[in-house]
Amino acid sequence: MIALLKEQKPLVKTYWSFASDEITAFKNGDVTMGAAWPYQTLTLQADKVPVKEIIPKEGATGWADTWMIAKKAKHPNCAYLWMKWVSTPKVQAEQALGFGETPANTKACPFMDKIQAGSCAQYHANAPGAYFKSIKFWKTPVTDCGNGKKNCIDYGQWQSAWTRITG
């Protein structure tokens, strides 16, 4: 999603590495528009900074954090128990509010709202279908563009370009 200072011309100056960097940039008026998580928007709003969030009609980019089990894990049963626990509604609610992101488990809403009233809606967990359909999830860059062409750049080239842009 995009965080916007209300009634300001769009101003993007920097890429943020930490959520706190973006929050500070908005508070100082150094930026008026930027890609954000619900966490940044809610933190700024709680501090009375006049921001709102929007998703452009074209959609927004995003990603999903995942847990994986190594093929040769020494204790795969332990790993599966961890995955089962970490994906429960209560833990998903705690993780979403602690980390400032939308939970993967849609049954987290009652737990979220019990911890922090209204948080389910604030984190878009109450309407995951429409919300997630507006997000274009990231994919590791590969040379096969997926449209019959093979002129896209691979991850190494992408990473090099990203480093040049962000420093």
C-alpha cells in the first residue's frame, strides 16, 4: 500500500531500510508518499501525522513471509510442530500486531481485536480476498519473463541494479 500525507504533493526522496526510517521521514516532512505496511500508517496516525493509506487502481506490490523446512532437517517433526503452532489464529494475531503486518490466518481476527480493538480491520485481515487481490506479490527475478520472452534480468543482475539505486 502507499502511505500519503493528506493534501500534499507527492514527494519521494529516499528508500527506507527500516520502518522507523520511513516514519521519521514522514514526520519531518521529508517525504509525502511512500510504500508502507499498515504498521507505518497506524504508527503515524497514532502520532497525529495526517496520513492515509491507499492502494492505487493498478495495485501494489507486496510479499508474504514464509517458514520453510530444510530438506535434510535433523528434526523435521519438531519443525512441523513449530509450523502448526506458528500458524494458529492466536499466534498469528500476536505476530501480526507485534510485527505490524496482516496475518496469513484469517481466523486471527477475534484474537487481534481482543488484544487491540479494531486491529483486524486496520490490518485488512477482515477482507483478505479483496485486499490480497490488489497486491502483486513479488517474485525472484529470473531471465524467463513468463510472457514467452527471455529478456528479463536474473536475480544477480537485479541485485546489482538494486544496490546501485539504494546504495
